[in-house]
Amino acid sequence: MQMEGIVSKNVDALHRSGRNESWLKIKCVQRAKFPIIGFVKDPAGVAALHVAERERKDFVYVKSAPASIENHQWKSARSLV
């Protein structure tokens, strides 16, 4: 998607619009591809993805990453595979 990063907010801070210390812009400076080896489903779609990295011919589990993918987005992504 060629995006340069994401915007995140301190979970304990009140929601206030505009620039303030509660909001951070996290830039993507490194990229890597991680195969999805599993997922955690929730009623709205996918809550988390289990990702791995390649080590020769094997996959080695890396971590579970929050996903927040809704059902219609998940179906669209699966059609690309």
C-alpha cells in the first residue's frame, strides 16, 4: 500500500483531536514478510494473526500480532491467495 507508517495513541489517555503528546506517528523504516500460519477469530472477523519466519524449509513461530480484520476484509484478502 506504500504507506509510511501508522498513528497510535496512548491507551490510558483521553481521546482529544489535534496534535498532542498522546498521539504518536510510527514510521515504517524496515520491512519484512512473515507468512501467516494461523489466526484467532472473533465475532467481527479476525482478532490476531500468528506469524512465522522461514528458516530453510521450515517455518518458525515468531509471535501473535493484533489484526482487527473484519469479516468482509478477511474474505477479500483470502480471495487474493
